[in-house]
Amino acid sequence: MFWAHIKLFKSILIPFIMEQMKEFLLVTTPTARQFDGIWEVEWALEGEIFEIKKTKFKGVLLVKCKNAKKAANMLRDYETSAIHRVLPFDRYINTDMNLITVEATDVALPKIFKSDTFAVRCKKRGKANFKSQDIEREIGAKIVEATGAKVNLEDPDIKVIIQVIDKKTGISVLKREEIIRKDVLEEDADSF
């Protein structure tokens, strides 16, 4: 009877918890330090409900969670040595150029004003039937047309970041100070 209650409890609780986790963030590591990065994510997010998904691309991890911005800030504040970059996604969608253009523009327009400078950056992993530069130009043109903001490719106030990960794409619109880049400690071959 006890085990039947546990089984029933798990069958109800686990799907409920998984349904609450709808946001994603991207974590990158050096390829040789991917597993160290997984441990660091687990330690930094201790007490939170999350799931780490390895991608088929070494050094690229997806973290499914309830609140991507909160998880990103926890990773920012946690001392790490293998995590290089953390990007909370505003949207996580299927990889389709038209869909990406619509969704990225939808996310960007409320966050970019005429007084801002911005850049659109696209990183493609896997096969997609478009070029990164084409999608950057198309989204950038729509933002300029709608807001009057100026493009600044060197040091923008805001970045629209498109991360194509094979059949899925993450979209982030972040201010300069919200972008999380961390120093990675490489193991010294002479230290042994």
C-alpha cells in the first residue's frame, strides 16, 4: 500500500513540476569542461527545480527552469571556473527563419527605444536553411523601422541574441549589464 501511494504521488507530482518549468537558459563551457559546467550549474542552483539538458554540441547546455532570469543571476553570483557564458532566453522556439524574425521582433520592440543603440547577433549550431547575417539584417531592419533606434555593432546598449541550436532557437534581448560572461580557468598542463 505504501509503495502504491508513492507511485501515485510521483505520477501526479513530477508531471506538475515539469509543467511549471517552461523557461530556458543557455550555458556554455569549453568543450573539455562540459561536465564541470554541469556540476557548477547543479551547485549554483541548489534548492531550485531545474533540469540540465546536454545538447549534441559539446560545451552547450540548456537549463530548463521556472525562472530563467533568476537562475541566470544565481549563476552570475556563484563562483565558477568552467562556465563561460549564461543567456536567459526570452523565447525558446522551433528553428524557422520567419518564426524567429517575428518572435525576436516581438520580444525586442518593448525593450528598445529610439534613444538606445542595439545589435542583433545570431550564432548558428547545426543545420538551418538561412545565414546568420541574413536574419541579423532582417530583424535589425524591423527594429529600426519600428523604433528609430540606431544600430551599433561595436558597443550596443542592447543586444538581440539569437542562438540556433539545431531544430530549436533561443532568443534573448539583454542590456549590456545583463550579459553574463565569466572567466574560465583552463587547467595548466604543467601543474601535474
